[in-house]
Amino acid sequence: MEVNGCDEHQNYEILAEIGEGAYGKVYKAREVRDQQRLVAVKKLNIPGHTESGIPAFMIREVALLRKIEYFNHPNIVKLLDVSAGLKNRSLDLTLVFEYIDQDLSTFLTTVPSTGLSLDKIKDVMVQLLQGLDFLHTNMLVHRDLKPENVLVSSRGEVKIADFGLARIYTYHIALTPCVVTLWYRAPEVLLHSGYMSSVDMWSAGCIFAELFLLRPLFRGYTEAQQLQKIFDALCWVCACALPHVPQGDWLAHWCPRDPCTQLLSNLGQEENNLLLQCLEFSPTNRISASRALSHPFLVCLSSTVVPHQKPKYKLVLFQCL
């Protein structure tokens, strides 16, 4: 990481503000030298009186992106530069990323009412799952997968972005429950249970459904309401009062009322089957990114869509953060 006291924008011409968060803003910018390419400048401001220094999630995001960038994965957003410096008694941390035209949420607002073609849905899902497969193979769980964090370029490239909540994981690690935007949050997270990379696959399943619906599948406004919408859709009921139900594991308190065989109407057999496997209530039974890429719905692509091939990426030996 480069640390200096000069203007962090000296190498970039700011063109427009394109986003704002709790800690700073994101700008569309252009390099003033070299390739003069478009970039996204994420400027984070940390007040100088912050006793704990740079928040851990910021350090974690930079560290993970630095480790990931070595592999130049086509479905992970690229971090181009990092700089930090003191300005007006505040610490400014600036991250420079490759510029991508829009996120998936914005892209879906441009889709005609007739919806996306099956080939386009397959293409988006293959690229999204390839990115997740790379992350999960390397013991990294994103934890905040949603359309706003999936970028779509004008050339149709799909890239996973925003690793502020990403973490290294081990099997069923106990992580904070305050992850993943509510509409894309897995039941085990809503139930404050231990979880693993399968939380990303639940989010991917919600995104998969949204590609068909052009709107979020589960739109609750509290955790309880979100859970109820999931239970209603998947036909699960509380089994606490039923006889012969073992106590202990949170999953044991819930059981399917009726087998859910069609979550969305008008879906073909193959896409319906994949969606149900992504939105499997039990995290241990939920399909993995690797297995999803081998699902018949995604394997049987037309000639206009490049079929999935397992990328030859060497395992990243991450240090726990």
C-alpha cells in the first residue's frame, strides 16, 4: 500500500460521482497519464479522532483484493491501486478499481417487460458462479452478494465486487449475523446460526430468480418477515410442537409441510431444478458453485454462449484476517 500526503486524485481526473456510502463516495474518473482508461475511485474518509484507526472491514477488503488480484480472475473486479494519506486531520483511504458501466440492479431496470432471454440468464449465472467457485475454492465467503455488488459491463462481463464483508472461513465458522442485505440473506443467517460458503449460494439463487422476475424474490422488511416469506415460499413450517422431532440443531425445528416442486411459475424443468437446489433450506444440502456450473441448465448452452470450463487457478493460501 502506498502511503503519502499528496492529493490522492493527482493521477485521476474525476468525472462524476456514481455512489455514496457510510464512509465515503465512489467516483467515475479517468487516468491523466498512461492508458487514460476509465476507473472507479472509491474514496473513504476516516475521521482523525477515530481511536481504533482504519476500520477492520476496510483493511480486510484491501488485503483480500490484493491477494485475489494476482490471479486476474475475469469475474472478480480488479483493484488497480491503493493510497492513504492524512488530509485536514482525517485519514483518506483511496481504492482505485477498473471501471464497469453498471451493476446488475441497474442493468435489470433496462430489460424490456418481455424479460431476459434464457441464453442471457445462463450467461450471467455462469459468470457469477465462476466467480463464486473461485472464491469458495480459496476459502473465501463474500457474505454480501446482491445485484448492487454484481457488475455488468457493456460487453456483458459479469464481475463480483465489494469485498467489505468478505471473510476467510472454515466449516460452520461462527460469524457475525449482520451480513448480506436482508432480501438476499440465507435462512441460517436470519436464524443467527453458524454458516459457511452456502450463504453465497442462497444469495446467488435469489439473484437467479430475479433474472426471471425482474424484481427481488423475497422482499421482507424485518428479519421475521423475511423468514416468513421464505417459509411460505418453500412450504416449511415450525415443527417445535410436533412429536418425535429431535431438539438441538436449528434445522430440526423446521420441516417441509409439502414438497416444494415449483418455486416460480412458468419455469422449465431444468431451471426450476437448479433454482430449488440454490434455495435449499438446509445449507448442507444446498448446491455448491462448482456443482451448479455442471447443472444441465447451464451446461446445455446455445452456440452463442461460451460453456463453462473450470478455470485453472492455483489455490490461494490466504492468511486468516
